[in-house]
Amino acid sequence: MKTLLEFQALRSPRSIQTLRRLFHQYQKTFAPLNFSDYEAIGRCEKQVPEYFNFASDVLDKWSQIEKERKGPSNPALWWINGKGDEIKWSFGELGFLSQKLANVLSGPCSLQRGDRVLVILPRIPEWWLLNVACMRTGVIIIPGTTQLTAQDICYRLLASKAKCIITTDALAPAVDSVASKCQFLKTKLIVSESSRAEWLNFNDLLKAAPAVHNCVKTKSQDPMVIYFTSGTTGSPKMVEHSYGSFGLGFFLCGRYWMNLTPSDIMWNMSDPAWVKGAAGSVFGPWSQGTCVFVHAMPQFDPRGILNTLCSYPVTTLCSAPTVYRMLVQHDLSRYAFKTLRHCLTGGEPLNPEVMAQWKRQTGLTIYEGYGQTEIGVICVNMKGMKIKPGSLGKAAAPYSVQIIDGNGSVLPPGKEGDIAIKVDAKRPFTFFTRYVGDPVKTASTIRGNFYITGDRGSMDEDGYIWFMGRSDDVIISSGYRIGPFEVESALIEHPAVAEAAVVSSPDPIRGEVVKAFVVLSPSFKSQDPNKLACELQEHVKKVTAPYKYPRKIEFVQQLPKTITGKIRRNELRNKEWRQI
């Protein structure tokens, strides 16, 4: 059987029969890039190899190709911090350092296969090393954002029973303040130039570690990573993924939606603590031999982002809709993106007006992807298919996405229902394994032969999915069902609106009505709020169905958001209904 990387060099047209055979092997690249071929691949029956490890089966193969001078000239990782510091690692260097780190984990840290480690690091190269080192040792990594509080950290340690935590000087005091409550925690490893009492030093141990490590042999279904969901409702849940669901599942995502090749340089701006970070900063690009570009910006800086796109040869950009909303507030004609050719977004729906502004000012289309922590990418807009602004795109391989009712029956085109994925007797290999410690919650995601995403939407006659909102976000006013995203998109088309969030608000006559929380653009902040509110209401009536207009408008300085940048509508809604 040929390896995945040996097939990277093949670029001749293939028949669907050949594509099906190669897809069964999961050891190839599907080329040329053609959406009809992609849809055919998605309909094929999939077979997953019994054993798979991304570190040895993919990354080490790229390292081997580099040695043979057949591989990409780009580095595997290109890191900058905007202060003049820069690190570039080839796949060979990545392999060398990750093997040393694997010996640190299994040696001084005393971690064994199946143990869990909580990793809370900013965008520094050590985070990427730890991902690969954990794969090599079979240790289950639990990524965490640096915005976690001591209470957050304590909750995650207690829930996961992690035996080790790895972080920096910034969060070490918070860890120390709760460590005594976490009986399973045996080792604390700090990434720092200085030492700290009761902590092992990452840099010292890495320097002293042996350079040879034999990668463990893992099955495709073995647990590899646990993500805590963003917790927009209730306590964060632990979502477990396997070596196959990420290492194999994100291959098609990298090849088709991200449209990556070994000559590309991808900048994914997602926090490394989230699944989008794994998809766009590890498995998607590295499966294709693509360079992962990282700018360790301490805080969001629109001008810094634009200047970076002008100064560095980034070919592919992936960022949340919020970032694009902020970027189009600037005069983009002043910036020349010499190499940027492909723009991606995900995490929450992208407003059509923002897409249009970006296209108008840069000439580039933003290709939206829709997914979840539990199951990866569900729908995509990709090169080679017609883009319908406002749509989530079509089902991503290997999923069959349908709109169903409360009984699990498929609804006809145009009817609103639950966005669901057909599972039949066997769950797709790209799915999460389980909610750790919560079998009831795991089972509750299935309705008949479908996995329920928890999102509402509709499908048009061409198979495009249109997002309405989270199931608990949908507003029912006088019998009308109103999706918040549609109203938000209408509002943001008005030049006065920088951001908007729409929720239900109690009403004695209609039961509930639409209320909009609006962040104004700087040039409109001095205008009369009552007059401006009326203007926005009339604007929405003209843009969308009049019954959807916000009967209440409140102007705010900022909107509450999750750590991932998603608007916390539940917080606004609860405030309206006096639940907090």
C-alpha cells in the first residue's frame, strides 16, 4: 500500500472508481481539486485502518521526504511574536524535538499511555511540540485557554483527573492555589526561563532528554484528546476524540475546504485551546505538508493583522467572523496582500454584508465552514462550488446532513428543523467518542438514525444549509419563529452597526419579541439614540420580513462573548428574562 505522502506527487485526473479505491486506503491526496469528485468521495463507503498515529504515519513521513529532498521547501512551523523573535522548524526538526519531549513526558513527568495532561499555553511553539509528543506517547492531551481562572482550572483538573499540568509563569500561581484540591495531579511542568518551587522546568528537561523515542502503536479508535466545550450553556463538557477522528478526519478538510498544498503557508488565528485550532493549525495543514504560520499576538489588533498579511507570505487565512467584522471597519485598500489567495471562517455564521465588504475591498471570497467540537466540520463552502452568501454551504464529506423534525423524519426543502447528520447503525469515524463520564448526554445526541447538532436551519433545493440559530436561541413571537442570525445580519448591513446580538425579550401581548443589542460604529455614537433606533427598525423591515424587526433596541459598548469569540446570547437572554 502506498503511503499518504507518496500519493501527494500524483496530480493526474482519476476516475471515481480509482478515487473510491484510494479513499478506502486513506493513504492519498484527492486531486485535481474538483467539487464533483469531492461529493462522490463523500458518498463512498469508508474503511478506517485499525492502527493509526498522526505523528508516525504522517509527520515522520514528511520528515523523511525532506531528507530525500522531495518535500516542501516551507518550514512545518513558522512562529513570530511581533517583537523581532522568530522560530522556524522543518518537519525533521519538529520530529527531533517532539521525540525529546516525548521522553520528558514518559520519563521525569512519569506519564504513561492513557494518562491525561492539561496543557494551558499561549501561542508559543511549545504548544505544537506537546501535541506531537503526546501522540508519540499515547498520553491524552487536554488543551486549555490561557484565559482560564483558578476556579476554571480546578474544575478541569477535578473533572478530567489529569495527572499533569503544563503552563507558564502567568498561570502557575493560579494552579498552585488549587493544586491541593486535585488529588490526581502528580506533576506540574512550567515553560519558563526560570525555576519555580514544586514545578519541573520544561526547558531544562527538554535540553537533557534523549533524542530517540519509539512512537507507541495506537489504534484509530484510541482516545487522543479531550476538549472542554466553551460552556455557553451549563458547565463545560468533556468531548473525547480519537486518533482517527482527528488525524484522518481532518485530512479531507485540509485538502478541499482549506485547499492546501505543500507550497502554502496557513495562518489560523483560532486559540489553540479549541478544536478549530487543531483543525487549522495541526491536522489540516500538516496532513498536506503545509506550513503552519503563527503570530503570537497578545491581544486582538486589527492593524497588526493587516500589516502581518502584507509583510509575510501567508497564502491562506482562517479566522472567526468577528475578526473579519473588525477588519472591514478599516480602509483595506491601503493594504496589499501580495500572497493571500484563500480566506476561511468558522465558529459562528458570517454575515453576508461582511463577506460582501471583504470581497469588495480585497477581491477575495471568504469560504465559510460550519462545525462543532463533537464532530468537526459539518458543512463547507469551497472552491469549485457556487457560493450563496448567508448559507453554511453543503454537507462536508463524509457526512449526510439533513433537516429533520422532532420525530426524526426528514423535512422537505425550505422547511425549518433540526440540523442533523445521518448515522445509521454505525457512527462516522470522524465523530467524537463520547462525553467523558456522561453516557446519558452522549446517548441524548441521537434521534432515530440521526445525530442532533442542537442547531436549527433549513435546506434549499440545491442542498445548501441555511442557519437559523441554536435551538434555544430561536425566538417565537406571536406564533412566528425568528432566527436571531437573520436579524443580526440585517442590522449589520446598516453603517451605524458594528456588531449586533439578537435575543428574545418578554412581552405581555406577543409572549416574546425580538430585542437587539447593538454596538455602534464610532462615527454614529454621538447621534440621538431614539432616532437611530427607529432608523434601524425601519432598515430591518426593508431588508427582511417586517415581522422580524427588533421591537426593542439597546445600545451597548460591547457584547458578552465566549473565550472563542462567540456571542453569548444566552447571557443576554437570561438578563432579559430575569434569570440572572
